[in-house]
Amino acid sequence: MELSPYIDLLNKISVREFASMIDHTLLKPQASFKELEKYINDVRQCGFACIVVPPSLVEKAREIAGGTVRIASVVGFPFGNTITKIKVLEARELAASGVSEIDMVMNINFLKSGFLNYVVKDIEDVVKESKELGVSVVKVIIETGLLTDEEKSIATELVVKAGADYVKTSTGFLGTGATVHDVALLYKTSRGRVKVKASGGIRHALDALALIAAGASRIGTSTGDAIYGEFVKLKESSSPKPSAY
């Protein structure tokens, strides 16, 4: 990917601002406590928005982090077809564990079947439970790789209607990951009523910049440390060199 289309954006965003847009994500089932500690250190050192971990690792993450980083977790992950009562219970338990943010998966079966009221209620109940118990941000994963463009737009409208804070592209486990096309579509549909999180298959700083340019406010990635390092190098290479005269 060429840097030239994103030079202005690169110069506009500081390293700190860029880092604050990254959700450093550790959701793979084989992750160990040692790897969790490494990811938490990444969040501390780089200044990422949060670390995202599965529900079973929240308590351990809190123990390791000692209140130094924001912790996010997931609800109905990764398929979204857990019944609403279970999603609400997950949200309640996560809130009690002290998470700051929740990324929930929309019920894709019901969206594709046209049961849109169910989809809204499913999200709405999780949002209500989460916010009442102190969770500051709820993001809804719609799994763009499994949807048509029309369905992506419908899903975004439902996320808005249900009162969530973000519409998110992907889990990273199903279908395709984040694309510029999808982020631009979600951003256009949202019209500023919710923010857009791009997630799934994002491995490089230029990919992140392209998605931010398309409208993403958050980048979800398991390689935040590498992306951060690339971004710092890009900033250094694009800075004007002092004259020798």
C-alpha cells in the first residue's frame, strides 16, 4: 500500500492520538497468562485505548494491570447467536468485574431472517444493562464479511436505534476482516450517530491509516505493538529533515 494518499493524515495525527485509537486485542483461545502480561505492558507503554480479552481472562487482566489500563471484553462472542438473557448475564458479570468497554456480537441469524425488532432488543438489553452498571462504551460487531451492503446499512441503523456507541466490522474469526469499503459504508450510514470500529485482519500501520481515513475511530488488532512501531517510523520518515546550512 502506498503512503502518499495518507501523508496529510499521518502528519495530522500524533503518535499519542494514534495509539489512543487502538484496541489491543487478545482473544485467541490459546493465549497464556504470560502473553496476557505482555499485552498489558504494550497497552501501558504505547498508550492504547484498552486491552480486549475474553471474559475468563478479565480477572487475571485486572490482577496484572493493577488499574493501570482500561479493560474491555466480549459478549456473545464470536457467533452472536447466544440468547439475549445469556448476553445480558455476560454483560452484568463483566460490569461487576470492572470492565470499561464491551464488544458484543449482533445476532446475525435474526438479521438475515428479517427479525429486526429482535436484533434491536438483543442489543438494547445489553446496552441498558452495561450502562446502568458503569460500562462506558458498548460496541456492536455486525460481521460485515457475512453481510450484503444493504444488510450492513440495516445493521448500522439497528445499532444506532439500540443506543450503542460503536458499530464494529468484524470479530476476526468469521468471514473477511475490515475493509476500507465497509468502514466507509458504515461511516456514511451512521452519519455521526455512532462511531465506527474497524477490526479483523489489520496488521500494518498503513492499513490502519487507510481505515481511519475511511471513517474508523477505533482500530481493533492483535498486533497493536507492531502497528504502533510502524507508525512511529512512518512519522519519523515523513518529518522534514533539518537543513545542513
